[in-house]
Amino acid sequence: MSGPSSRLQAQVERDALKMQTHPLCGSVSIPPDNRSFFITILSAQREGRTCLPARMGLSASDFHELLQCLPPEVTGVSRFHVCSEDDLRQELLDLRRDEWEDLRDLLMAHRSHQCATETWMADVVAAGCLGGDHLWRDLGLKHRAELRDLLMQNFAPLAMRNTQDMKWKRFFYKQLCDQEGSYVCRAPSCEQCVAYDDCFGRED
Ligand code: SF4
């Protein structure tokens, strides 16, 4: 799925996002829900409670633009708590960039089209999927319900397809698996799969 066309599409989305700026300050306009999600995730990242690198999966320019849109008490703290572990996480993300792009493209293909910052959120959620814990924890959210709200807000067509309440990371990889057959599933059906408990059930 990754390739020149998806990268071109992503660039088009970013250009569109930059067009949606606040008329007075020139910053990208973020609706309240996403603003709150970004503040929660950035604060948690700086407190070491996520799997995310310092820029949370965003490019340097996009991360800089995001910081312009958030309150100084959050972005001020963010300048001082970047540690070597964050560099390592960025290196790991770079090593798995194809996988990150597949996840990001999946999210972008099912975005809600309510807000340009869905583009940033796709980058961040895709980076969270590369961690080893439940996705809501790897993003530093308070609980699984908050993750569902975030996904419904930004990627509703995709989130609504999780009718069996699969664990979210597994659900995303299952979508990639159904498309390309390369990530998760080794069994012909979930009912016959030894990994069933890894994909379904409680996530707390
Ligand atoms: S239970 Fe098995 S077949 Fe079903 S999604 Fe998980 S890994 Fe794939």
C-alpha cells in the first residue's frame, strides 16, 4: 500500500491542512476534541507514559505547527523533557517506517473528513501502534473508551467496522492482513486461531 501515490496523497492532505489556518494567528485551527486529545498525548509523552518518540510520529515541521496550536503550559514543558529514550523510539519508528506508513494510510483512507488535523492524528495513532502495550496506553490516554472516542472522531468509517470489539491494534493489523495478508493472521478464521485471546476480549 505504501508507495509514491500514497506519499503524494499524504502530502496533498498536509498541504490542505496548512490551508486551514486561524485567520488571526496563522496557526492551524484545531477543534476542541482533537485539541484535548493532542494535549493529553503530548503531556503523557513528556511524562514517559507512552511508546511515542518526542515528535509523536509527526514530521519536524508538522510537530512544530502542532506546538503552535497548543497552550504554552503544555508546549513549554514539552521543550524540556525530551530524553535519549525518545531518540531511540524515533530510530525504531524509522526502522519500521513502511509498517507505520501502512497503518497511517489505513487510517487516512477511512478518515472522518471533519477536520484537517485528522492527518496529524493518523501519524500519531500509527506511531502508537508500533508500541508493545494496548494502544490506549501507548498513546497515554486515560482508558480504552477515550481511544474509541478519538477514533470515532477522526476515523469513524474505520472505527465503526470494529463490530466484534477487537483490540484496536489487532483490528488495524487485521485490516492490513485482509488487504495484503502479511501482518497478523496465520489461521483461516478467528474461531480456529490460537491467537484468539490476543485479538479479542478485555483491554485494560
Ligand atoms: S484471532 Fe487469529 S485469525 Fe483472527 S484476527 Fe486474530 S490473529 Fe487473525
